[in-house]
Amino acid sequence: MNTTALHRRDFLYGFGSSLGGLAFTDLLAREAVAGPLAFKKPMHDAKAKAVIMLFMEGGPSQVDTFDPKPKLTELHKTESKRTGTLEQGFKFFVGSPFKTRKVGQSGLDMSEHWKHLPEVADELCNYRGCMAESLNHPEALFHMNTGSRLGADPALGAWVNYGIGSVNQNLPGYVVMTELALPQGGSRNWSNGFLPGQFQGTRLRSSGSPILDLHAPAHKTLEHQRQALGELTFLNQRHAGKHPEHKNLAARMASYELAYRMQAEVPGVIDLNGEPEHVREAYGMNQKETSVFGRQCLMARRLVEKGVRFVQIFSGGWDSHDYLERGHSARIRSVDKSMTALIKDLKQRGMLDDTLVIWTGEFGRTPDNNRRGGVYAIGRGHNADAMTMLMAGGGVKRGAVVGATDEIGAKAAEIAHPIRDLHVTLLHLLGLDDNKLTYFHAGRYKQLSQFGGKVIKELIA
Amino acid sequence: MAGNPNNFGAKGGKPTHPQLLDWLAADFVEHGWRLKRLHRLIMKSDTYRQSGRHPQASELAVVDPENHLFAYRIPRRLSAEELRDSLLKATGELNPAIGGLPVMPEINMEIALQPRMIQFSIAPAYQPSRTPAERNRRTIYAYRVRGQADPFLEVFNQPNPNDSCEERVSESVTPQVFTLLNSDVMSDRAVALSLRAEREAKSLPEQIRRAVQLAYGRVPDKVEAERLKKYVQKMRTYHAAHKPEPVKYPTAITRSLVEELTGQPFDYEEVLPVFENYVPDKKPAEVNAKTRALADLCLILFNSNEFMYVY
């Protein structure tokens, strides 16, 4: 039986064309020439060629960040009779503990703890219409990251690399950075799912070895390794001589060469010592609360510069059920400076036009809370009906608010779309058509949106 | 012979040998749906016992490039589980016991101790089974944590446990190279094979012969034997001058995380009781330079295509 990727795909090639999967076979044909990770031309004119996704795990509150609701302040601590939420028993409305002001020429709303972000307000597009569908963290994370709540499908970054490949063969095309702790659901959030293994997100680790087992143990020098590879090549060549019919031997030998090159290239990309002090300072690398996220944002810029298609940074702790004021102000402070620096830096380098930056969580938060531990806990529950997100660059509107939530921020009310439409829009910006970016698995052609979706035209500049 | 592995319907591919497939299917049903019997029937057939290679490979490449007619066998890479089991079998570490409770193999320690968010907290660290006999069981007995895959198995395409898998993929990707060349798991296997070869053979040439035999199921030819001997001798000199660091297993680790409800960072200590009287596999630092030099060769054997593919 044909179990290798190459044969499986050769087989699918013939099969796909009989079902009219034109774009699909086109992808495979291009791939057959240059390998699955090689650069591929987009399906239509692309606005963006790379994505940096800042994932705020836990669910940032729309009301306390970018979507203020004065009505909630009026209703503060009065009874809420809303149903269909996770919270049980007596519920009361929670007004935002934060003041909000209009920032930038465009007058975007931002709560008071955003100290730096106003500087790039006119680059931002605040989308208020997305609806998540799940009230639990792992399912919602999977949904936002893979298009499916079940956590077994390919992640966005995997689809993007499947669609447009990577321009730098010495680096992984999809890089993921997390805090010390992995987000809920772990590596299923950046899985290749049913796509070939090359498309899996590679975790770039902030401590220890940047990529798992990238380097040999300390007692083995580079020269030692070079000699070992020499012996390996000797054995492999003799073996290949005995099996001329076996096509995959060469591919496997090539993977050792790529590994060797990657070993050489990765340390250079992640070594931030060469960055000038003012850049390190701008990204917040010198302050404790922003040092990790700042480092990751700077790394993201460097990776995109080197041709990486999809970079994802997870930053947790947004699940403010009880201490909203403390929790959200601390979380905002931990990302504010660094993400501002990232957008400015991309802009300054002329990279923002074709790099899409997305700031989002897995869902939003409720306008009310229940009496947790018998007290009026000033926090918010999970909300699958409304959330807020920011986008910048990559062909989205600048200095704009798109969509709206109702007057208490409970539900998306205008330009409301499910996550799949957001995904379709994202692929569209990258020059990919979700209906054509398919992969045959489990008896049918599968796609990121599961069963199709709409481009959210209002987001596009 | 079926067109594709899980779609026998109208939209599936056509079988290559429909009559044979029908005959086998009917025979299978008539004789009580017994798989072992079916396997025996197939494996004892003349066709199955023919050579997997074709004498006229170049002509075949023109007539049937995709091998639809199964004139030869396309070599197959070891699957994740087979690979781990084969390594342990070659080194003599495999505990072949059947059945019983799931075991916790030793996995990459960075991953094992990596904090992992679950609802409201951090999941406990992954702790391997205490003794080699307990953990070096066949991979089908390895406990699978849904949110934490063994990176070794994952990188060799073990399907994720949340989805059905119709067909294993086995493409070659660079993270596999990092795992096979640099991981502690592989370093331990190389040392184990080296120690076994030293136990079972006296002189260096005999030890090399034994290592190749255990990994490949054949002895090295003259050219190989000569070259590999020179390599190991060179590595003996190298290792006499390069001492590895001893490996320490922590009995407690400090966890730092952002508290989910308040957004505030905090620290706590997690104890890892299994490491208080843990019996590790032999590490490079615990063996001499000669053993490490031979282990270098063993590692290369395990990385080579001849070990990785089934013909």
C-alpha cells in the first residue's frame, strides 16, 4: 500500500482531477516540483503575505478594552436577567472599572490602561462583530485556531503554509511562541491536523533549546556532528545504490541537509543581542512585565522579515472572572507597549502593508457576573456572542471600527459574523480562496471554514 | 487493493484487482470473519511470498510508474510505534510483557515538565515510570495524555488521539532529524546498543559487526566494516577529550503562571515523587569514552535509511 506522503499525494492528484478539484490539483502540481513548503503563488492578488497573530488566551473583555458601554455603568450592580450563560443564580451587571477615551485622528475607543497603543490607533481596525460559538476555553481556542471546535483539524497557520508555502526553506513556515505554560488544549492549537506534518506549527521556545532538540548535547561539537553526518551519508548512499526503485530515500537524506542548515540559521534569527538598545527598549524588553511578550514580538518581526508566513504569540491570563480591574489592567500593561512597538516597527520598515497583525482572544466576556463566593465579584463570564479584536496592516481598513455590539456589549449586533467568516476573510487577504484551498481527508474535501463562509468585505480597505 | 482506505463507496477510487478482492471478501465472510485466518491465507500465498523487488525496474517505471499493479513492494518507513519498539528491541531493553496497566515511557524532559494550562490551573507534570523494565514496554502500552503528546511519537506521525486515522503518513521532516540525532531518548538508545555490543562481542570489529547485525539484521560487508572501524577509533580519541555532563532528574520544580482569575503572576512548587528513587537508563556521562565512541556509530545506524525502512 502507498503510505508515503509522495505516493499518497500522487494518488490524490489523479483522484482530485476526476472530481474537478482544479485548484487542489494545481496546488499538488506546484508542490511536486518544489516540495510542499516551497513558495507558491497565491490564487488571486494578495494584500498580505504574512500574519502575526497575537492570541490573548482566556478571552479579553470587549467592554474594558475597545468597546465601551456607558449603559453598563448606569446598570452597575443591578440585577441581570440574561439567560443562556454559564453563570448560574443571581446575576448583576458590571460596569467597566476603567475610563475610556477616544484616541488618534480616527477617534478609536481605548480604555485608560492602553498607554502606548493610541500612538498607532490610526493603523488599527477594531472589529466588533465576531461571534465565537463556544463558551469553554479549549473548544473556543480550537475554533479560533483551527476552524473546528473538536481540536483535530489543521490550524490557520498550517492552511496558510499549505496554500502559499514559505519563502525561506531554512526556517519553519509556521512559528508559535507561548508563555512558559502552554494554552489550554496545548499543541492541538497549532496542529497540522490531517495536512502533512510539514505544516505543523513549530514552537520557538523562549528558554532552553529554541526548537526541541535543535542542538546536539554539549559534549558533541559541530565538527563531531559533521563527521557523524559524513558516516550517515556513506551508509545511506550505499543503501540507495542497492534500492534504485525507492524514491523516498533521497527525500529523507535531504531532510538531514535542511536540518543542518536550519541549525545554522535559527540561532541567528532568535539572537536579539544584535538589536540596538533603543529597539529592545521600545519593545519593552527591559521591563519585567513586558520582557517576554516584547521579546516575542521582536522575534515575530524578525521571523516575518526572513520569510516566515505565520507567527503566533500566545499570551494568557485574560480570564477575569473575579478581579477584572486588577486582572485586565495587568494584562493590558503586559502587551500594550510591545504590540505598539511591533506595529510601529513594521510600519517603519515598510512591512505593515503586507503583514497582517491580528490581536484577538477565543471569545469575549459578559456584561454581567454572578455572585461568586456570595459576594459581588467585579468580573465577567465567558461570552460566545460578542468579542472584540484588532487588526492592522495586510489590507484591512486603517483607523476604523467595523461592526458593533448591542448597547450592553452582550451580543454582536452589526456586521455580525461567525469565526468561519473571519477565517475566510483572512485567507482572502492572503490571496487564498477558502473554497479552493481544500484537502481530501476522511472521504471528503475539507477546508478551513468546514463548509464555506463569506468574506467580511467591510474589513477590507 | 481497495481504491482508498476508508471510502469504498461510489466516490472512492476503484479497486486495482476487483475479482481478487471479491474472492477474499467472500472467503473472509464464509469463514467466520476471522482476521488471523485471512492474514494467514494472504501471507501463505505464492504471490505474497514473491520478492518485493522487480528485476526490470526501469521498464516498470514506464509501464506502471505508480505501481498500481503491485509488481513490486514500495518500501515503508517504520511507524512511530514500530520505530520506538524496534529501537528498544535492538538495544535489548524491550520488556516484551503482554497486557497490564498502561506505562509511562520516558519522553523529552523539557516537554514532560513543561507547564500546561488546564481549566483553572496547570496540569501535573508528566512523570515516567520508575524503572526501565516498567517504562520500556511496547508502545501500544504507553499511556496517552490527550493534551500532551510524546514529541518522539508525534514527530513520526503518530495520529492524534482526537480523530480517526484512515492512513498513516510518513513524510520526512526536519524535526525528525533533530529528534533522531540530538534527543536524550535517542542518546540513551545509542548508549544501550553500544553497551550490548560490548557485552556480546570482544574486539572492536566484532562489536561493530554485532551492532550492525542488531540494527540491520545483516552483517557489514568489508568496505563498511573498514570504514566504520576507522570512524569509531577516531571517536575514541574525540570522546577521551570531551566529557559529557551528568543528567539530573529534578525532584521538584517551580511553577510560575499567570493566575487565571486575577491576571496576576505567581509561583509554586510541584514535587515529582517518581524521581526520588528513579532508575534512569544509562547516560553518556556514566559510560567510558570507548562506549561513547561506539554509541556514536549506533546512533548513525539508527538514523540510517536501512534501519528506518521496511522492505
